[in-house]
Amino acid sequence: MYVIAPTGPLRGEIALQGAKNSILKLMAATLLAEGEHLLYNVPHLGDVEIMRQILASVGAESSWVAPHELTIKVPRRGELVATPLREYVGKIRASVVLLGPLLSRCGEVELGLPGGDDFGGRPIDIHLEGLSRLGAEFSEQPHAVRGVCHQLVGDTVVLEFPSHTATDNMLMAAACASGTTVIDNAAREPEVVDLAQALCQMGAKITGAGTSRIVVEGVQELSPLRGYSVVGDRVAAATYLCALGMVGGEIKLEGIDPATMEILIRKLGAMGFEFEVHESGLMAQVDKRLRAVNIQTLPYPGVATDYKPMMVAMLTRADGVSVVSENLFSGRFRYLEELQRFGANIISEGHHVVIRGAETLVGARVTAFDIRAGAALVIAALGACSPSQILGVSHIERGYDDPVGTLRALGAEIRVEERE
Ligand code: EPU
């Protein structure tokens, strides 16, 4: 449980963690090459530990060799197991990205249905359709999907939606397919670019990552990553910016390319944030009550759905009425009831949330149901005028590396209590 007391302005510098939504895919990508891989800037997250267990269950053991350095030993083809342990697979959505590498390396895969945050239905039809275009054949098992292929063969694949993890899967399946694969309507997220760059370091031939048309020329074989540094986490950056928006102050974020957060920075600027943007980070300042804004979530480069819960929390104290519309996930609203416990004036209508900014929030005892919802509750608690308790914090720590230490270093009144 976190206990959070009313907090004054935040001040200080944060070296951003490596991105959760990149490292989990890079870990899966290591399965494409036999040998010992080395990754830098790896965040300590609950989800990374789950992915380590998943990799171990297929024969790839990993170990921490320095605080943020992870090695992964990938066995030769015949020793790699195509059935990751369901117990772990069911815990995180990112386990779906094992489909591509296991099909490519083993010619088969049996994957329990991926779990993760509960945002309403999270189908995997786009993944299966794309991989089928490369020659995989899938059959549904109870609570699992089974795929086989003799040889993956490149083709043109138009994704029905620019799904982030489906694009990851296609990149990994295409890397060693025979011939050329064109992924059209691909996701453009910086973490997809990071995966493509890592695959290129392994010997893949990929162009166009970061645009909606990626071309992959299949190669025979890949070699291990000899020290790849994970891109900075823009969602963590957004989270600390929203905390700043809630209580004011001045913080410096290092280890993130501000160009990957351009629309968010513009929105925050419209609310009253002041920024000084550098090549590898930014300085942000808030010294007055923020103005309300309207926001809609969209695939990258739009405002990410992952920023939304924290932005909603921040807007609960802005001056005026904000409308936030969710366009990616049908059920990403569960945290609203928890925010209402702080006295926030929020109503949801369909996929819109209407927030009437209040002068004050009161402390509350609330529960985190997923990573970003949990982060939103921390932000609300920082801005409340009396102490709060947040339960279910293991969800928060699935996606944030030492959130308590990071916030405390900025002056936040937050501590951990073992008892829930
Ligand atoms: N969709 C389908 N069929 C599919 C795949 C997706 O209909 O086969 C739909 C989804 O239902 C959703 C939309 O497409 O409505 C977008 O889903 P997408 O596939 O892009 O999301 P994802 O790949 O499952 C990743 C991140 C999420 C992030 C989204 C959107 C990982 C492990 N997860 O999920 O991150 O919200 O992209 O950017 O990369 C988080 O970090 O907290 C998190 C949830």
C-alpha cells in the first residue's frame, strides 16, 4: 500500500526508465537468435520479471548483470520450447508478441490467451490474420491458440488497425521469412521503431519503421544483441508531467526524445505548462492553476491512450470543464469511480469523460486495477488536501521502476506500508 500525504511543488531531475512497451518486445525478439544477448537501460518492472519467467519456460534463461543490464541466453533451435507456460503468459498482454518469434524459430507455437490489463475485449485477430498471410496456420484450443508453419514467406500485409503489438509480431515473423514483407498501416510508436532498430542490430533488414509502411527483407539468420539500450519511457515521462501538473513545481526529464511526445507537449502547453525542450529531455514548469482542455486518444503520434488516466487525474483540478474521449479501448474507464472517491467531479458518457475541475480534492482509500489507472490515483492523491492510501500497488509496479523513490526524490510525500 502507498500512503500519500498532501504534497507541495515537485522539484528535481528524473533519469527516465527504459520503456516497458519496448523492453518486453526486445526480450521476445531475443528468441530469434541463438546465443547470449545483452540489454542496457532495462527497467525493473513486475512485467519484466513475468517476461523473464516466460522466456525461462521456453528455455531462455536471463540474469541481471548490473542494476539495469540484463543478459538472456537463447538456446539453439531444437532446444527452444514452443509452448510458453500458460500460468505466466496469462498475466501480461505483451506475451502475445511471442507468436512471431516462436513461429519463426520453432515452426510452431502454442500460446495461452494473453492477459494483462482489463480494458474490455482485447482480441488478437489482427495478429493471426497478419501471420497467416506469411504462411502460418492457426487453430483455436481451449483458452489458447496454436500455430504451425513450414516456412514463413514474405507477403504484403495490410493491418486492419495500426495495432502496436500486431506490428511487433509481424516485424519479428518477417525478419527471417523468405522474401520481402510489406507491413502496411503499421503502428508508428517509438517503441516499434526501437524494436526495428534492435532487430537491425541483430542483422535484420528493415526500412520504414516509424512510418505506416514498413518493409522487411528476410535474412537467413540473426545474431544476438551485443548491448542494446532500451528507448526511454514516454508514458513514464507523461506520468511525471501529470504529477507536476497536479501540484506545480519544476522538473527536468532526461533520457527521452521530446519529439516523440510532441502533441502531448502541445496539449500541456495549452493548459499552462511551460517547457524548455532539449535533444535528450525537457524541463517543465507549472506555477499556476491549469486550464481545462479537451483530449482525444489516438494511435501514435496522437495522444496515447496510456496517457489518459493520468491526464484525467490532473484535469480534476484544472480550471473549467474538460472532455476526454477514448478511441482505442472500449473499457478503459474503471478508474473513474476511484477518482470520484477523492471528490473529483467526473461523469462518463459512452467513450467520453467529462471533468469539471475542482479547487480541492480530499484524501481517499482507493484501489489500483491496472498500471496507468494506478498512476492516476497516485497523482490524485498528491494533489489531495488530506492523506490517501492506495491499494493494489503491484499493478503500478508492473509498469513503473521505483515510482516511490522517484517521486520522493522530487519532494513528494509518499511512502510504502506493507500492510494493505
Ligand atoms: N485490436 C484488435 N485486434 C487485434 C489487436 C488489436 O481489434 O488483433 C484493437 C484493440 O482491441 C484496441 C486497438 O486495436 O481497440 C489497439 O490495440 P493495440 O493492439 O494497438 O494495443 P496493444 O498492442 O494490445 C499496446 C500497449 C498498450 C497500449 C496500446 C496502444 C504493449 C504491451 N501494450 O497494446 O500499453 O495501450 O498498445 O498504444 O505494448 C500500457 O502500457 O499500460 C498498455 C496498456
